[in-house]
Amino acid sequence: MEASKVKALFYRDVRYVIPSYQRAYSWEGQQREQFIEDLRDVSDKYYLGHFLFEKTDNGSVLCLIDGQQRLTTIVIFFSCLRHAFSKRFSTDGDTKKICDYIDRRYLRDQDTEQPHLATVENDNVFFIHEIIDRDSFDEMIDTSSKKRIRDCREYFDSVFEKESKDTLLKWLEIVEEATVTEYHVTKKSEAAQIFAFQNDRGKSLSNLEVLKSFFMLQIYLRGEKRQEEYVNDLNNSFSEIYESIVKTKVKEDDILRYFWMAFSKYGYNTENPLNEIKAYFKSKEIKEITLFAQLLSRAFIQVIAIEADQDFYMMNLRRLDRMAQSYPLLLKSKIMAKVEEKTYYRLVRLLENITFRAAARGGRAAIESRLNNILVNANDDQSFNSQIDVFISGIPYEYWSDKELQSALNSGGIYFNHRICSYLLWRYEQSLCPPNHPKERVRWEDIMKKESLEHIAPQTPKDEECAHGYGIYRDIENPENGIESGEWLHSIGNMLLLSQSQNSSAGNKDLKDKLEIYKEENSLIRQQQEIVTFMDNPDNPFWDKACIERRGKHIIDAALAIWDVNQI
């Protein structure tokens, strides 16, 4: 290991390549902001961390094993400096010389014109256009790593726009002269051991990265004859994983945890996935490690498929926003059990059903303790179906039974469980549409984009509410008969979906005016059209506790039919 400087890294006749099995660019706001803060605060020497390189048969190429996040950021930094000088100080006599110096020294080779740094393959073309050439590349940002590259560029650009030329020259010198330590190895086994026992300065290692280095170390320490083959297998699996990471919204360590729950005997009782995985594989053969990595890679790919699945019940399951308890089962059914499509989507329907019931019911009872029986005991298509049957048969005796669901939906506090209230009314709206209706009358995404729940009897009524079409709000003698005193105001029978265009126009208007808004020709919401059917005399509309109660019972009956477990 030797001390060096940043400028020395680029003075060599070498090209740095980030292998495909490494993660893509992952620095975010906290790391890049700290980088600039360091430049503002440094008064003497600046240390930029450690770099680990693997020498290749081609002496002009070094594989960057550790430090790639920092080196990528340094290249973005120099690119943005060049851009700032060119854009802001173009009339200064020495600007062209500075820009040419940065370009030839830190961005691309003087002779070959090749960039000094090649990122992971999936991002490299984008990186060249976006950072090296700065040519307003129009490629769609289809991965989170590309977005981070652009975010870093835009952040540095915005900072450099406000700084003086002297400050920018000072920062250029600080980074050029920054001290680094570097270590060069020729054997992958040596690289694996070094990487396994150190931390990344810029961003803490994820559990997934620690696990990768642990697996790599196990392969090398055991000295298997097929060592290189196993290393290649492991690298291929993690290359696929890193490509998948940037395409999913789920955090990598969460996917690792979900898959370990599906793979292990612990199920939902998993406490520390990393330690449990390490303990498990210390006594296993190397080929089992590589097989686990292959399955883990498939888990990442499956999560992407789940996020994109357009099945009606899968989309609804995602809309409930409680996927953490569903992912382990979905991964096990697809990856380990390899169930048929019919069984898989039966499981999806069960998960959507029980997730809604538990969310509507609330409380602390852990649904995972019941789902764990399926997760641990179902291992093929037949046993998955059997376990689903057992689970369904026990629902009438659980806290999420039909009786409990009915009680929860009948509560005056359902409105305050806002997402569930919106979801219930949205599913109710779907049930009012004919089965062959070509599309959703009300898109879920539009509902959640803006407040879309309406109180039919308004929360803030005008004086003498009865004169405006509403019943008594506060009944002193018989409180249960008042819309507010009887806790009917926030009950499901008084809640209604609104389109975004209607949202600001209904408010606390008189009932007749509201009904006119509800029956406008451009209104696609059927539950608005049926409001009058719950009144005693539609020709003389009046909305009171009895109407709310009547409509609430109708919606709850519909909900029990929609979430009928016997249809799963």
C-alpha cells in the first residue's frame, strides 16, 4: 500500500475500468454535499480515501475494485469545473488553457481520446455523453444510477455557478493535490480479502455488499480446485443484481431480507439477515453459495416484475402500500416453489384481501405470524394451495374476520384511516362498473395525487343546516341521531369520491347544489349518481343520519362481497 495524489492517478498511461460485477454509481445528496463541504473547510492536506486496483493482463487497464464511487465523483467534479470555466470565464485569456488542461489530464487520454474512466457497462455510454462530452444527451433516465450521475453533475454545476474564479482554481488544486492511498493486486483472492476487511469512506457498505465480499472470501480461503469458475459464477450473479438494483424502487438490503425470509427456516422471524446468512453458509459447500447468489439475483429480477405486474389484484396489493409482508411469500412461490401462474395469482388475491382487512382493522395483531405458516411450510404448488386453504379456513376466527371487518368499516373513524378509506371507495366504485367496462372510471393514481374524499354532509355546515338539505348535526336529547353527535359525519356512508375537477367546487354547498355537481355529464363517478337512491324522497332531497346509515350498510355489504375470501 502506498500514498499518492489524485493527479498521480491520472498521470499514468492507464485506463480505469469498473467491472460489470460492481455496483453502479450510488452517491447521493449527502455524499456529494459533504464533498463540497470538505473543499470549503480544508486548510491543509485533503485525504480522499483508499483505492484498490486489480492488474489485468492488459497493462494499460486497471480494474477498480474499491473506490469507484469516489473516482467517478472526481471525474464528474473535473467535468463540471471545465464547464464552469468555459461558460463563465470564456473571455479570460487563460480559460481555454485551463479547460484543455482539465480535459486532457482528467477526462480523456491525449492520444487515444478514450475517457480515463469507464463506468459499469449499463451506464457507460450515458456517462460519456453526460459527463465527458457534455453534449446534452437525450437518453431517457431509465436507471437510478444514471439519475444519480445527472444529479451530481447538476449539483456541482449549480455550486460552481456561484463561486469566484479564484475559488474554483483553489478547489482544482485541492483535489489535484489530495492524498490517496492505493493498493495494486494481481490475484482476485487478495483483492477479495482486502475488500472484505475494510469500509468504504464515502458511503457505508450495504449488507448486500458485505455479503458479496464474505462470499468471495469464502471461495478464496477454501482453495477449491474450481475456484475461478466459482468466482466467475458469483461475479455474474452480482452483475445481474447490480443491474437490477437501479431498476427497482425497493432498497437492496430489503430485497436481501425478503429473500432470506423466503429461503431460510426463520421466515418472518428473521432478526439479522446478514449474520444469519453468514452463519448458515460457513458450513456449506461453495457450490451452495454460488447457487444462493443465483437465486438472490432472480429475487431482484422478480421484484422488478412485481413492480411492473399489471394484474388487477397485484396492482391493488401495491396500492395498499404494505408490500413488506407480501414480498417474502411472492418470492418463495416464484423462485423456490415455482408454482403455477394460477396458484401465484391466487396467493396475490389472498395477500390483497388480508392486507386490506388488517389495514382496515388496525391494531397491533401481527398478520405476519399467521402468514409465516405459509412461508415456512409451503414448498411447491400443491403445498402452497393447501396452506392457502388452511389460512382461509381460519379467517372467521381471526381479528380480521368478516365480523371484525364490518365493525371496522362501520366505525365513525374510518375517514382518518385515509388511504384505506380512499381505497375502499375506489374498489366500491369499480364494483359499480359493468364487468366488461374497458377501463377504470376513476384511476387510483388520480385519487392519491390529490385529496379526493368528500363529506356529503359537510364538516363545516352553514347555520341552520336543515334548511340547506342536511339533517340535525347535534341532537342534544338523542345524540346518536345527530350527524355529528352520533359520529355519522366521518362514517363511510357519508364519504364520497370526487374527481380532481370537482374537489374544490363541492365543499359545504347546499345539498341541491352538490347534487347538481355530482350529476354533471362529465362526471364519471357512479357512486355520485346513486346518492339520491338512499334518500326518502329524491324529488325533495334531504341528507340525514338515516341516509348515511342506509348508504353505509350498502357499501359495507358490497365490501364483504368484494373481499369474500371464499372467492379466492
